[in-house]
Amino acid sequence: GTYAPSTGFTGGYRVLPYLDTTEPKHAPLKNFCFYVLQSNGPKWVPGFGSAFGEAAAQWEAQLAKDGSAKFVEVCQQFTFNFLVRAVLGADPAAAESAGVKPALAGKGPSYVQAWTGAQLAPQVSLGLPWPIEEFLHLVPLPPFLVSSQYNKVYEFFAAHGKDVLEAAAQRFGLDKEEACHNLLFYICFNTWGGIQILFPSIVQRIAKAGLGLQKELAAEVRAAVELSGPDGPDRSSD
């Protein structure tokens, strides 16, 4: 509908998803978004595989120790690692002592979850009595409640995304600060948030489908990887 969170959540800027296509900033911001996708294309498949391998090792260790594993929590971290590494070339799971300054030290997903949750609060259902939920929907949460978390993620993006932000300025004439807020939104709200909705449900469906389908999928994926190589298909001619 017409709902849009306060610009206080995004550094005072109206980011691309909330711009009309006729507005002057829409085209350069959209082109910048597609540039980020295209320029990092070769990193997506191997990056996802590497991050997923780290997550699988955690799940296996948890299963061996406790007999159960924290799927959602680990999924949040590995997908965040995958996206940020691919676009910024920095590891959000690394501690500042590892030479990463500023560092998120693995706290990125919790910061982003708080930030996105505050924006979506007027739309979500908590299972409370209808009058109470409707009252909460009429009172949007103020951005200052999550400004600390957002600023930490923003500072990380601004420091480690200098190359992509320079491209935003040089190629598309965008202000670097505005580009950084948009880049953060693309990765953290649109992509990371979308994965948290879709990926667990896909895994759940595959798990319930039975061993027969699982073996078929494994064979199909392995055949595709063998055909195209470990770094994915060559799309240089596309």
C-alpha cells in the first residue's frame, strides 16, 4: 500500500524502493543497484558455497554435541556473511582484533534484524488482541530506538565499501553517503531479509520431501557444478 517507514531509518534519505519511477533519483539508483549485482556476479555462487559450508560445519557440530542445531540463527549469519563478503570484500564475522576496522564481529544480523523489525512493526501481527494490535499499528516506532545498531552497520559499509561507493559517484553521479544508505538497504533489507523468509522454507520443504527427491536434487546440482566448474557458468558472452 502507501506505507513507507520514516526516512530516519535510512539516514534521512528516501531509498530506491520508496521512489516513484518518475523521480530524478530513481534511474541512477536503480542502475547502481544493477551494477552491484552485475559486477559481483562471479562471486555469488562460490561465495554462497563457502559461507554455506561454514554454516553446515556449525550445524554438524551442534548436532554432534546436543542432538539438535539452531538452523535460523546460523542461517542469518551465513547469509549475511555471504552477501557482505561478495559486495564489500570484508568479513562481517571477523573481530576488530583480526584487523577489520570497524568490525561487526558477527553481530550484523542482530543489528539488521532490530532495524528491519522496527520499520515493519506497523504491518506485522504479534497475535495480540485485535484492538491492541491496531493501536500499535497506529504508532510507528521511532528510528532512534535502533539508530545505534543501524549506525554500526552503516559505518562498516562506508569503511569497507569504498570501491563500490566510488563507482556510484563516478558512474552514476550519486552522493556517496546516499549511495551507502541505499547499498545497505539493498543488501540488508531487500536481499538478506528476503533470504530469511524464503531459504528456511525451501530447506524445510526439501527436508519433508523424502530421501528420493533429496537424492535427485543432489545428483542434479552436482552434475550442474561439474558441467560449469566450481566458479559457476561462464557468462562473459551474455
